Amino acid sequence: MSNTYRLFVFVTIMATFSFLIVWWVGKRLIADTTWPEPTQRGVWIALATFFASMLIAPFLYRLTGRPNDSVLIRFTQWYSYIGMGFIAMLAFSALFRDLFLVVGTWAEKLLQSGPLDESKRDFLRNSTSVGAWALAWTGTSVGFYQALRKPQVKTVKIPFEALHKDLQGLTIAQISDVHVGPTIHLDTIEGLVRQLEEIQADILVFTGDAVDGTVDQLAQHFEPFKRLKPKHGKYYINGNHEYYWHAPSWMQFFKKELGFTVLENTHAIAPIGDAKLMVAGVNDLQASSFDPENATNPSRCLQGAPQTDFRVLLAHQPKTCRMTEGTEFHLQLSGHTHAGQFFPATIFIHLFEKYVSGLYQHGQMKIYVNAGTFYWGPPNRFMNPGEITLIQLTKS
């Protein structure tokens, strides 16, 4: 299946899904009111404008070659993705409004024996609709502010019983889901690198979804990463988004231009004192759809490996842990989920992912899931800030 065909299918599905959401939001939050007709028409037009920009912006991004060629293109990208987040918040607000109205109707029926007062019902529909719009706007505005803030540095001490004495206190900085592309550029990466320089971790790991664009488009925005030279190395694995933008070229770029050790179902050994640390990394779970020979394979990471004192597995998607039985990894580091990215998606993400964010125990192995350093699509991290994880190995 060619990338062009994949893109066509993806865009068609997303456009259809987005249209249905916009239509449903309009029916529930505009048509289901007694607002004057000019007011309803104006709100419909605003909603349609957001929807149109959501369709146009991705094509502009691909056609123009670079994310910041002109002020107009940059404005279109920001307008589109902010609108995408706003419509998502509207959909959640409309859902909660409908639940509230259902409960209110039941309560009214229980409390009175006569017919329902239509004037009260109209007032309730109108006021809750206004409330839903206000709630969506508030969530979008606050989420936008939180998305543009520096990611928080989250220090996590992870205990292990048989930890080698020379690995005690070893620090690993993890970043994930940076998504350089339409709205994340050089200035944001410069700030991230300054934070990593201040942390001064022994090891840096980048667990995928670095990009939303091609090497030709985005190479300049990664320049600050060249400055990072952790004591025991910096390691990179691909995520699913790299495959949408030609993963092999990005792996070569991270290796040759940025100095990362790129792990593709392989491992690297870091001598630390008298201890040997293995850092292994697998290709993303979607790799097999693009190249069956490079399918995710944790066992393949161990081929030719010497005896080691501690084994870390880098796997973009947390559910990769299902494939690790028999590999004897001590710790898996993942990302991918964004922890839902913004509330209330932070609740619904648990329906699709077993391990969402934070530290978990999977059999004999521990898993840490980074909540995402930045964001994908909507610049919105409402009640769910971006994260740089500083992991410290300790002896229990």
C-alpha cells in the first residue's frame, strides 16, 4: 500500500468523522435552542469555518514544503489546530450537556405530576447550550496556555532489588511525542534542549514521535539536539508518526546529523563502572504495515548480546510489553498515549490503553509511560501538562 493511498484513506476517514462531529455539535448546541435565526446562522458559519480550516491546513502544509514559509500559512495552521481542539471540546461539552438534560428531565417528571413547562425547558436548553460553548472555550484557552508552557520535569525513582551498585542513582532523561511540525518549531525545541542541559542526566532517551513532516521540511528545527552529549549516550527509537513521513530518512538523520544511537530492534551496551547496561529499542508496532521485515521484535534486540546487569527496552507504544515475555528486560520506557492529551480525553483514553501514564508493573518488568513532552494536533493540554521524565534507578 503506497503512502499516497494511505494518506487518501486517512484524510477521507478523518474528514468524514470530523464532519459528523461538527454536524452533531451543531444540531445539539445550535439547532436545539430557541436563539434568533441570525444568531444561529452566525454560529453555524463560525463552526463551518473551523471545519473548513481543519481540512485545508494539512494540505497546505504538505504542498508548501515548510511549516513557516509565510505568515498566512502559519496563521492557517494555528487557526486550524486550535479549531480542531475547540471542536473536540465542544463535542465533549455537548455530550455532558445532553446527559445533564436527560437527568434534569427525569427529575422534573418525578417532582411534578402535570405536563412539563415548555418555557422552563426552553430556558434550560438555551442556558446549557451557552454553558457548553463557554466551557469549550475555557478548556481550549486554558489548554492552549498549558500546551505552550515548558514541559514539567517529573522525577521518578524506580527501585530494583538486584540493582548493581554502580547503577545506583543512574539518571535517565526521557522525552517522547515531541511532534515537531505545523505548530512546533525551532524556538520550542531550543527551550526543550535548555531544560535537558539543566537536568544533566546520565542518559537521554527519545521514545518516538519526534516529527510530523519530512527531513527536508524540519531538519533545521532539530539543530539544538546536537549540543546534547550525556555521559552515557543518547538513544532514539521511531514512533508511528515517523512512518507517515518516511522513517528510514529520519533514522539516518538522527544518527548522522544529531549523534543519537538509533535502535531498530537492536541494542547498545553502556559500560558504567563495573556494570554493563543494555539499552535496547524496537521499531514501532506499525512498522510491519510499511515494511514486514522490520516488524516489532523485542527478542531480536537481544541477538548477540553479552551478559548484562540491567536491561532497558525503549518501545514507543506501551502495549509492546505483550511481546516481551522471555526477554528478561527490567524496565520498558514508552510514550504514545499523551495520557489523553487534554481533559476529558484523559478519562476516555483508559478505554483504549491499559498503561496510560506513569509507572506500572507488567509481570517481572516495570513500565514507565511518559505523558508526552508536547502535543499532537490541537495545541491543548488542559489539566494534563507536558512531561520530561527524569528516571533514577535505586536499590530497593
